[in-house]
Amino acid sequence: MVENVKELIKAHEGIKHEVYLDNENSTMVPNEIIEKMLPYYNKRSYGNPTLTHKPGWEAFETIMESAQKISEFIGAKILEEITFTPGATEANNLALLGSILSKKNSGKKIVISEIEPISIIRVTEMLEKFGFSIIKIHVDDKGFVNLEELQEQTDKDVVLVSLSAVNNEIGTIQPLKDAVRIAKEKNPNVIFHTDASDAYGRIGLNVRDLNVDMATINSYKILGPRGIGALYTKEGLEIDRILEGQIGTQRLWPGIENTPLIVGFTKASETVFQDFEKNINHVKVLRDKLMDGIFGNLSEVILNGPKNEKRAPDNLNISFLRCEGEALTIELSLRGVYVSSGSACSRRLLQPSHVLVAIGRKFSEAHGSILMKISRLHTKEDINYVLDELPKAVNRIRGIVGSTGID
């Protein structure tokens, strides 16, 4: 297998321009963020923040300052509402399992949408084994949650509702404030969680205005380092720990805090929010240029998800008919354009994206989907390069395989 990978990498030799659009799965960390992190490995704040010496006190101060800044970026009330975790998956597990453990005698129903990220779906599937009933709210052909169904399904036995603020695959911006209001009007005791990983740094996000009880955010999706995320829990909300171990500075997550990664997450957040409107407009202009260019130069293409202001500004998900997505990602890679096919979290399975199936895409349409996400690092030259290479790649794949013959 290693030799095969080496051959694949060698096949990329000679590429003169590279454009990385796979920002759903991982991101390049800009130099200014890496440089900000480096001193925290061996020069400052490298101690255990619970210990009484200078490196420990420095670490404690750094972590608290970071929590304060993150809390301000999402509109939290106090820094203690922020718990740093190793990523969004861990934050989602903490949110769902922790709230269920704390409310284990309050009900046996959990409400999610049918297009939630895999880390939400897998946790709820596990909870089914312990007697919980999982209700999946349907979405329309653009991915918007059916609010009438949410109202019908939320009763006194519902312990938790979890709806993502923005869908990670098709960029649908959910009417989250309305969803929270509807759920809490039906059951004032329900806990409302949102995975806001694809909202943080891309659209306005104020947890107090939304009135959510918990919210997950992620570092790498805003060009921060991997391995760090955070869970917001509203002041006064009691949820249980799901892991035990050495107690650090955080009540809900044990172990020694990863100070360098927390610093990187904070720096990435500062970079996004210090000129938020300019950054978002830059991303949206490039995304629209890419979308218009694709639809202007290729036939038999379908946009997955909504348009305009109802779609996250960085997201572009397109199905290329008569073109298998995995083959297209390889062909594009050989041309220096890096994208992902289908669902980012399930692409190694021979199954179509559950999100695309939910919005009504046929098997062949779902398998021909490509997900691209623009970042503030991209330029017009990058997009022009993609628009030059992508039609060549699509036409080559279509010429080789013709129709998939799968519906």
C-alpha cells in the first residue's frame, strides 16, 4: 500500500499550480498562526496550568485569556461557558452524551435532522442501544429543516434537540433561532444543541441571541490547527463529564490542556473576526466566480443546496452528471486541484452522501458530487486556474466512462 501511495504522489510531479479546496476535511495553517503557536511549546506557558509555578501560571493565564476571547466572538456571557476539546467530534459527543447523562430520568426522545454531521448521527445511533428513541426531522430539497415537523415532534418526552446551524456539505443556513423558539415553546425543559462548526467565522453567530444551550465550534475550519475545538454550554446548564482522568482547569473535560493548539485556535479566530465583513465578502466573491464559471462552461451540472444569502459563503457542492466523483477527485488532483467527493466523513464507504439522499438526489447524482470550500487564502488566479482545469477533467472522465447507468 505504501508503494502504491508513493506512485500516486510521484504522478503529481511537474504540477506548476496547486489549489487546495478540500477545506471541509482539513486546512492549511497560515504561517502567522504557526508562528504564534511555536513559543508555547518550549518558551512560554508550556507548564501544566493547574500547578503552582511560573510556567503553570503562564499556561493558566493563556488558557483563560483564550477562553475569554472565544466567548466574546460567539456572544457568550462568561469565559467559563467555554470548554476546549480536541475537536468538534469530541465536543459533539460531550454535548449529546453529557446532556443525556444529566437528564437520564427526564425522557427518552432525541430530535435531530436527517442531515446532521456523522459525529451527531453516530452518537444518537449508539444511544438507541440504550433505549432512546431518535426522531429525524426531514428537510426540503435545499436542506432546510421542516419546522412544522419539529413542532409536532417536540413533546415533554424530548430531552435534547440537536440541529446544525450550517450544513457542512451543502452550506444550508438553517433558521436556527426559529427552531429554538419552536422547540422551547413546546417543551421549556428541552436542551438545544447546535453544531456551529460551519457557521463560526462564516456567518454571524451569537449564542445568546439564538438562545441555544450548547454550541460546538472548530479550529481547523477557520484555518486554525487541527486537534482543538470548543463546546459552549450556557451558564447554569448542568451536563455530565463523559471522560474521567486528571482534572485540569476545565470542569467538563479532563487532562492537561493543549496550550499551543488553544493559542492557534484563538489566533485563527482573531484573524477571521478582526475584519469579518471583508474576509467573508472576499470568500463569497470567489465562491460565486467559481460557481458561475462552472455553470457557464459545463452542461449537466446540479447545484446541491440553496443559493445566495441562505448558503454559507464558502461552500460549493455540485453534482457532475455522467461523472463519478471519486474518479474526478483523482483526475483533478493530478492537475493540482484538490477537492473532496460526496460526504467528507463517509467518502471511503460505497454509499452516497446521506445529505444528498435526504434532499432527493438520485444515486448517480449523489456519487457525482464534488464539495469545494473557499478560504480567505484563495485568490482570483486560483479560481481562474480551477475554471481552466475542471472542465478538462470532467470531459475526460465523461469520455472514459460515459453514463454511469446508475439511478
